[in-house]
Amino acid sequence: MSILPDGRYIDDAPYDPNVDLSALDRSDMDAPNWLLVWRNFKRHKLGLISGIFLFLSYLMLPVAGFIAPYTPNERNADYLYAPPQGISLWHEGRLIGPHVNPTTAVPDLEKYVWTYETDESIAMPLQFFCDGGSYSLFGFIPSDTHMFCAPEGATIFLFGSDRLGRDVFSRILFGAQLSLTVGLIGITVSFLLGITFGSIAGYFGGRTDWTIQRVIEILRSLPELPLWLALSAAVPSNWGPVAVFFIISIILGILDWPGLARAVRSKFLSLREEEYVRAAEMMGAKPARVIHRHLLPNFMSHLIASATLSIPAMILGETALSFLGLGLRAPAVSWGVMLNDAQNLASIEIYPWTAIPMLPIIFVVLAFNFLGDGLRDSLDPYKG
């Protein structure tokens, strides 16, 4: 440890009188904590890219109906299992703008499948800001305007269509509204329970701690998937999609809190012995104020990282339940409900685009994991 003439300390650096002290950068010394965290986070490229991807994904949710060319349950009986269509800019060597080529369904009587023939000689320009099926913008504004639509007499199935002639791309966008939101609601319930019981157990200790720990051990000893299935099967079948959605979210949150509660408890057991906590207690601060103002802020970095790592578990939980037919049900649209329609392996072999809904699940789960890793590293005070 060396001391410079201006009183600053430099670790493992001998004092050099030839160093121009005025040229030293004091920005890191004067910068607020959030700026230091941001500088560390920018170095984690995967975390930064994942954060941008997730930000854009959640930003898209309120306007998913505007981006989608069709409504989620809009059917086209003439285009069952239509393959993905591409959008072209060039036609016969000329740049004419975005357009599609009309396709015609032809039954294959030998393989008993639908085949589609594309007429490359006809170019049909896409329509922009056009009228289509009705949806709710931001969840409460009725609208029927879509960013782009297929021209009359043609279709625009970017990811193909399913067994009922519904556009897979549009259903993925609408399904994101439920699949991505279920994680936020579930993690809110989980954090409220986990932080509450964990902080009480860690701060008070004694018989209170013993009781909460026994409850946590009982919950963690139960097999998770059968418990999910049992609770989901208990939801009445006559409930609407919105009610089922909130119940599934609450179930996922209730079953996820014990792990967080134990982490909070272990941290509080060590923090409650710190001098600043003892000083606050001697000054008459009540336990609720000590926990809220002094203990939780020192644990916030771990909570933020835990949230980003727990949300994908919620998404996968909803997907698993809906895939098994015990979660969200039609006419609700989620990624799990869409995969439930693709359970037939024979149909996936013939129409592989029906399994495309698993791709956004993979991308979102990986993005949350990379984001959690980046936040955990940038919030760690021992990593620079």
C-alpha cells in the first residue's frame, strides 16, 4: 500500500515522484454506484446483448397485435399446414419492393399430406398499415390496423400455418404476451413470500426461524412436477383463460419461494451482527425499519441477479404445464399451448414448422440466463 502526496492510496504500486498526479482519472472515485455497475456490465457482451433483446421483447408485447399480420385464432381453411413463406424484394430482375407469390394447396393422395405450389410469375405487393382482424392495443385500445398484411388473394405465413390454418408467426407474437408475463407475475409472488419469510427467519432467529425452516423443508421435499400437475388439475375447467393464467402464475410463484427464502435467511444471519445494525437497534429502530432500510439494501444485488435467473424457470414451468394440457387452455394462446398442438411426432416430421414455437422459448431462457450472469458479475464488489 502506497500513499500519494494528495492523500490517496494505491494498492501494490510504489510511489513515483515523476507521476503527474493531475493527469490521474478521478472519475471512478467520484462516480455513483449505478454508473460503476453499468461500466462493469458493458464488458459482459452476452449479458448486454441479452438485455437489449429482452428489453425489445417486452417492449413489443403491448403492440404485438399491430406487428402480427393476423389475429391469433384467425383460420384459413384453404391453407392447412402451409409451409413458411418468404418476402421478396426482386421480381424478374427488377426491384419492386416487398411482395409475396401466390400459393395453391394441392392434396397429395399418395402420402395424404398437403403440398403447396408457388406461382413465381406473379408478384403481389404487401400492404402496409392495413385493416385486418380486431385486437386490443396496449391491452385496452380496440384496433384493427396491422403493420403489414397479405394482398387479397394471397397469404403471408412467415413461419407457416398450423393444422387449423392459423398463422404460426402471429400466434407466437400473441403467445409472448402470456408466456413472458407469467414469469413477471410468478417472480413477484415468489419474491414477496421469499423475502418476507426469509428476512423474518434470519433477523429474529430462534423458534421463528426453526418453524419457517421446517415449512421450507416440507415444501422442498415434495416432488415439484407432480405437485405442479396436482395443483393445476385442481383448477376448474370452466374458468376463463385470464383466471387460469393468474392461477398458474400464482402457483409457480408459491412453489418457487423456499429457495430464495433460504438465501435471504443466510445473508441476514450474518448481516444482523454488523455494527450499523446494532447501532440502528440501539437508537430505537423497529425490526421492520432495520430490515427495510439497513439489511435489504445490502442484499439487493443478489436479489436482482436471482430475479433474472428465476424468471426463465417460471416460463418453462408454464410451458410444461400447458404442453401437458394442465396449464393455459385454448382459446388462450401461449408458447406452451402452441407446443401442445405439436405433440404428434408424425406431424412434426411432415410439417416441422409446427415446432417453431420452441425457438423463442430457447432464446428467451438463454437471454435471461446470460443477463443474470452479467448482472451478478457486475454487481459483485469483488470483481472489477
